[in-house]
Amino acid sequence: MRIVLDTVVFVRSLIKPNNACGRTIFLHGKKYRLVVSKPLLVELFEVLKRPEIHSKFASSVSIDYKQLLDFLSQAEVVEIGDIPNISRDIKDNKFLETAIAARADYLVSEDKDLLILGKYRGTQILTCRGFADILESQGR
């Protein structure tokens, strides 16, 4: 199973490792093949450097960069070409293009602009909870 994760999924998983996003990454990470692209990684690390991320969560959470880097080091990296306008938010198109290039089964997101699509060119788009439910049902 091949998946692409939206940036918000990473951020939420780092903030609350026990929520659905965190379980998707840290508990079930061995059940799928994560696929990323350079634009996704660039956005992720830009978001993680934002002061509001640190100030908002600094008192309750420290981001475990080592755990994140260990997780990302196992990901497959794909090259993406021109990013067509598919999503109503053009910044989300890189996730769709990565999913297409990866031939991903799932794109996991909490972004309504992506979730409204439901499915795009063979890739099912669903929430952390929806994907965690799929992974947990496979373990039964």
C-alpha cells in the first residue's frame, strides 16, 4: 500500500502522537509505503520552522525531529512534473501530483480542499481517522 501524507498530518502527528494522525504515522507506519516529493518535504520543513508552530505548542509539546527524520528516511521519493490546477487551493496540487507520480493508493489529509475530491485518478483521499480505521481493520 502506497500513501502520500499532507503536511497537516505530519504536524498534527508530532503535536499529538496518540491522535488518529499520530497513530497513522507512528503506530502503523510499517503497514504502508510512504511516498514524498521534494515540494512536499520543502513545505513540511518550512511549516515546522514557523514561529507560530513553536509558540503555540512549545509549552506542551516538543517536536521530535529525530523520530520524524527516521520516518522520512524510509520514504520513497518521486519526481513530479508540472503541477496542474486540480484543487480549489492551488497550494494543494503538489499533494495530488505526488500521489499521481507515486501511483498512491491513498492521500491522507485533513484539508477540506483535498477531501472534497474524494478520489483523484485512482487515489482515494481521506482523513487521518478514515485511514487509521483502514489500517486498524487490517490488524484484526
